[in-house]
Amino acid sequence: MDPLAALLHLEVAEKARRGLEHTPQEIAQQPGTWLTTFHRLEAQFEEVREFLTGAGVNGAADRRPTVFLIGAGTSDYIGHSLHLLMRSRWECEVSPVASTSLLPDFADYVLPGRRALWISFSRSGDSPEGVAVLERALSEAPQISHLLVTCNSDGRMKRALEGRANGFAIVLDDATNDRGLAMTSSFTNMVLAGQILAHAWSMEEYAPILRSLVRAGESLLPRAAQLASDLAAQGYSKACFVGTGVLAGTAMECALKLLELTAGRVPAVTQSTLALRHGPMAALDAETLFVGLVSTEEPRRKYEVDLLREVSSKHLARMRIAVAVDGAGLGGEADHVLTPETGDAIPDHYRPVLDVLFGQLLGLFASIHAGLKPDTPSPSGAISRVVQNVGIY
């Protein structure tokens, strides 16, 4: 039995005592919930297409909206894990913009009279910054269309859009509304929803990609759990996650999972592959766990392999992990090569939901190794499931 399955088979009372009632299950359930999310959106796609058409997404090229992908924390990293796919599929400007930046700098982001579509991602739909930004935009910028992707059917953001012609809410299955502190299945399912939106007019192309993701996820989970558990037992003082393109956003989420679930006891650095050399590499040393999300596409893969070699030659890592779909040629470049081994060819644009599984599991087992409760890993109360006590001005 792999370590994740072993946690799932603990007695109910033992799970409660160790703070393992939610997080392991929420990580394990993900491939199955991806299918649920796909069918849920498929059932309402006529409405979704109608809304996107009204927002101008498939209109004349010079009239298409500027698209912002909005969220805070993990929900912000959803945008970073989607923007290049949406940009290429919709052929318009798409940018991830954190609600934590939009709130204080609202006037700098909103151009009067300029057509825009804001897609907000929020597990709870109750984030103070997300609610405040949405309410201000609805009040002051009627030219902006709003699409919300959330896991909570009763969040304030969803209620704010009800009855509005320029608003539309997609509510995912309640199982994705993670009860643990760290967002896991909510992250991957909202990313998946974004991938489906990117294929609003080409669902027949996305369906086989989804099936590949589900197979790969089911294959990867037990292998990733074993490696993550082994690494946690060995211990390391810090970690570094890198990726290219949308996988740079996924690397951000992996780093955050490790920070959140260990209450900051394992610091994590994250950068895009080529950016690491420009200063942040100074944080690496011989006790660092280095995780590279390695592309299947050239020339990205060459840059990533070069970095693995450099980290080795400079003795900047205790262990180098390559996470990939295709492990060919990586055996000599990393200490461990983690792949799903299903043989499915999954383009990089769709890999965030798959690659992040290893980061989630690293956080889970490092949290257990540190003697914390993964469902509530912040003993001081520094962070909480839904951010509170934010003054809105």
C-alpha cells in the first residue's frame, strides 16, 4: 500500500487526532473530480458560450476583450497556470492579475470604455479582496463582463453576480470545496474549468486530453506519494521549484503548498527556469530539494535540462527531482525522474493539474513529518482557510 493510500485507510478517530480527515482525501480524489467538473461544465456549455460570445471572446479580432484572470494566493496561481493556453485558444490578450493587486491599484488597471472580461477564481467566493474588487467593478465599470469560477454555491461573489447581464457564475461540485486549509482539489478543478473554457468552441479537441489527464493522474498519485514520503523522512532545509510557461505558475503553487502545510518550517523558492539564475539561485545550497517541472516541448526542455546540470555542477541541491510526462533522457540529469508512465502525450499547457500533485504530496508528508496537522497546519493561526480581517478602503 502506498503512503497516501495508507493515510486514507486510517481509522476515523486516528484521522481526527492527527488532522488527516480532509487533506489526504482531497488530494487523492482529484482525477475522479476532474471528470465530474468536465461533465458539469459540459451540461451548461450552451449558456457558457452565449455569455462568452456576449463578452466578445469570439468576435472580430480588433473587438475582443482584454481578459484578466483574477484570484488571491492559490487562486492567483490558477491564472498563471492558464493564461498562455487561453491566450493561444482565444487569440486575445489574457493576463493573470492578483486581486490583492487590483484592490489597491484599481484605477491603474481599469481603462475607461475599454472592453474587458474578468474571470475570477475563488474556492470560497468569500475572499475579502475578491469580493471588494468585484463589487467595485460592478459599481464603477459596467463595461467589464465577469465570469466567476467557484467551489461554493453560497459565496458572496456568486450572490453579487446574480441577476446581472454582465455576470455569470460557474459553481463546481461541492466535493471540490476543500475543507482542509490548503487548496488542493479546488486548485486543480478550477484550473481544469479554465482549460475547458479555453476550449469553449473546440470541446472535441479537449475531451481526449481530459481522458489522458485522468489516466496520468491515477498513475502518478501512488508513485508521487511514495517519493514524497521518502523525501520527507530524509529531511531537507529548503526547496526550490521551477518551471517554464504555465508550469512556472504551477511551480508557484507547489512552493506555496510546502510553505502552508509546514507552517513555513520548510522555506520554498520558486522562479521560472531561466529566471532562477538572475539572483534567486543564491538561496540554494547543498541541503536544498530541487524540483524541476520538465517540459516535453523544445526548446523549453533544453533550458530545463541545462539548469538541472548547473545545479548539480555547483552542488546546489541535496536531491534533484524531475517531474515530467516523458522521462526519456532525464535519468542522468536528476536523482529521481517522476512520470505517470501511461504513455499519454500531454502538451505542457494542460499539465498544471498533473504536475502540482507532487507539490501537494510533498507538502502533506512534510507536514506529517514536522508533527503538524495537515488539515490545520498553522499552530499560531497565522493563516486560515479563508483570509479574514482585511480592511477594505
